[in-house]
Amino acid sequence: MKLKQTLRSLLLSLFFLMPHYAARADVEYWQAFSTIFPLTEFENSQLKFQSFTVAQLAPRFDGIGVLRFSNGPFWVLSPNFQVGAYADIIYLEAPAGHPTQEYRFNLEPTFKGLWGEHFQWINRSRVEYRLFPEKDSWRLRNKMRINLQQTDLGFTPFIDNELFISPFETGFDQNRSRLGVQWPLAQGQSLELAYQWRWRKNTQDVWDNDHILTLFFFFNPKLMEAS
């Protein structure tokens, strides 16, 4: 009962905070699909392949602002550690109406663990090499996520925060904080709905903030056994 009251209070606080910042913030909607295909299993590890697509929409864009396709394998080396290697193709619709493309190569180690009986933590780092038509750059990202597990709510509440650092250009230039819930839909399928508050440094070195609604679908089929 206390848990439900705490969650209700958090959501109400978030609702009343949003109008306070709306006058100086942009609004976006992100929708994503993630599919993980099991490839093979070894004695103490698993090899999987992830395909991830996300579309980002906002009033300042003419249509879809960002469309990202990410694909690559990852190795589950233990219950608490995995590492992935992904390649991205990204369509960017700049607010000025000059679309361009970006290509990324990512190395992504992820650590997982438990705090007591109800809290799972996930720490994901990402090293990105980014290629644009006129330049290339490096970026470091780190996300910390906490899931509230083993409750009778029928869903999993979570909170996460991600830092973005461009070490050879703008330094610390973006932060994303999310509060949301994840529902199981069927075996190997789930839906995640969250509110994201993003701070980003613009070209004038001034920090803008955005309110973003994210809706992610996850599909994780099981490895088919050979007959």
C-alpha cells in the first residue's frame, strides 16, 4: 500500500512540474521497436543479435526529426555482464530543413546487479564513433537505470539517467532523465511508457530542455532448438 502511494505521489509531482517548464521547453514523441534474436548458446554465455529502430517527432521538425536504425550482436558473458557492438544509420531532419545522415559505430558494455530483493540496477556505457558528411567525432554515454521488481503491481516502474560527453568538442553537452513503467504483454514481449526530461546544449552554449514522451516495444523470441 505504501509503495502505491509513493508512486502516485511521484506521478502527481511530475504532472505539476511539467507546466512550470513548458514555456521554455520543446515537446517530442519517440516511438521505438527493439527485437533481440538469440543466435547460439555456449556453456557459460550466449550470443544474440539486436535490431533497434526509433523515430523522434517534434513540432520544430518537418515530419520525422530523427530516424535511427541500429543493428549488431551482443554477448551475454554472465548474468551480470554483457557487451555489444552496433552499427547505426541515422536520418536527421534539421529544424532549418536541411536533412542529412549520420553513421555510428558503438561499443556497449553493460553491467547488472541487485539491491536487496526489489531493486535491479543496470549500468550501460557506450563509446560512439560518429560520422557526418563534413566531420567525424567521438562521444561517451553512460546510463544508470533502476527497476523496481517483484511487486504485485502488474508492471515494473523504473527510473534512469544518461550522461552525454563529447570529449574533443563540447564536453558534457546532454543529460536525459526518465521515469516510466514497463508492462509484460506476452511471453518475450513488453511495452515501455516513460516521460523523459532532456537537457541539451545548443550551438550558442545555452542549455535547452525538452519534455519527451517515449513509447518502446520489445520483442525477444526464444532460441529455437534444433530438431
